[in-house]
Amino acid sequence: MKLLAVAVEGRGLVDPAEPVFRADDEALLRGSAAFETLPVYRGHPFELGRHLDRLRSSLPTLGLAPLGEAAAERLAATLVDAVEGDFVLRLYRTEASLVATAGPIPAGIEELRGRGLRMHVVETGLPAALVAGAKATSYALGLAALREAERNGRDDALFVADGIVLEAPMSNIWWRRGDMLSTPATGPGVLPGVTRAVAWELAVEEGLDVREDRFPLAELAGADEVFTTSSVREVMPVVSIDDVQVGDGRPGPVAARLQEALRLRSRG
């Protein structure tokens, strides 16, 4: 991915090809950096406040210093002023730096939404409660799971620990039976996704019942539809999990309704 712009606290805009992290930064040595990813539509970072709240809550868990007053907001505004059109905004907080980057929205998202995700179940141990809720750059497990899914001819992975559904490497998972939507409760292994929270609000507005709990994988077997939520892909339907077809094997109607409602809110 070629970055469109980069801004660093105390320096403003810098050349995207210029190094911005120190070689001895713990972010590089051990992956102990906090980050957030969100879309910018029509010059407006979507749900920036919620993303910054989560970023701030991640910092004590990772042993990182608090953000300076309005520092992240200023970096985001710098990129909004510098980049035309929609883009993906990422904020990184390391022990030495606060960095914001602007990148293009990935191609092919709408095509993928049109056909739906094929997911591959990956068994994993339950992550430690000590880091629950922190969004860190330690993504080795998630990327390995994605590669495993791709080797099996699928698009994404679904983490399951001792038979309990957790999340996908970069998104939360949902499923519907009738008018009831279910999603795993946040905690160890399940990040409190910002788009998850927005989707919950939109689902209630749509007249759906929503519940969260610890659910076995068997819960998904008889679902009418399954979908994921994330900041960049937004609401993404799932059409199969391993060799099991979801519903009629096509993207479901509630995922489409929630995507449209999310689109109206984010671009409205």
C-alpha cells in the first residue's frame, strides 16, 4: 500500500517515504504500540471520538504515555487538509512517537460485499485477560490466520477458542436467527469494535433484538445469515464457514440493511 500522506506530532506533514519510528522503539522491538484505523469520508473522520477513546484506554495496558491535549485530533485534521477524497486514517502511539497516516481505501470491497466472505475456522487459545480491550500492533497471529484461510481457498479467518466463537483477525462477527442478532461479548479475544457499537445501535433502530454472550461455534450452524463489522470493510456478509453454507449461500438482507444505514450515517 502506498501512503498518501504522513503526519508526526511536533513535525507536521513529512515525506511518506521518510522513516518516522526510531530503531529502538518498543513498537518495532516487541509490537507494543497502540493504533486505531478509521475511514475518512468527505473530509470527516468517522467516529473519531470513539476511536480516540479506545486508543486512550489502550495506552495504560501497553505501558504507553497519555496523548497530549488534542494531539491526535490535530494530526487527523492535518491529514484531512492534505488529502483529497476519502481515505483510511491510521493513528499510531508508540513509546516515542504519535504518527498518523493516510492510505487509500482498499480496492475490491464492494465486489467482496456483493459475493460475501468465505471464512475458515482457526482454533486458538484464549488470549490473556491482561491485554483485553487493547488494540495493539501485535498482529502476528491474525496475519498467520489470514494466510491459513487463504491457503484453504477462503477469504477470512474466524477465531474459536475451546469451541467458543471469538472474532475475525480484523473484525467482529455477528449472526442472525429470525429477528435476533447475536455477537460474542467483548473481553479476552474479542475487541470492543467501534463499528460493532455503531452496528448495534443501527440494529436496534431497525427493530432487531441484539444479544451478546459466549457462544459455541454450533450457534452459527443454523443461522439465517452471518456477517462481520469493521471500520474499513464496514458490514461484510459471510456466505460460508469452512464447508458449511450460511443460509441460502448468498449475502443476507439484514447485513444489507445495516450497511445502508451505516453508509447513511457515515456519509450523511
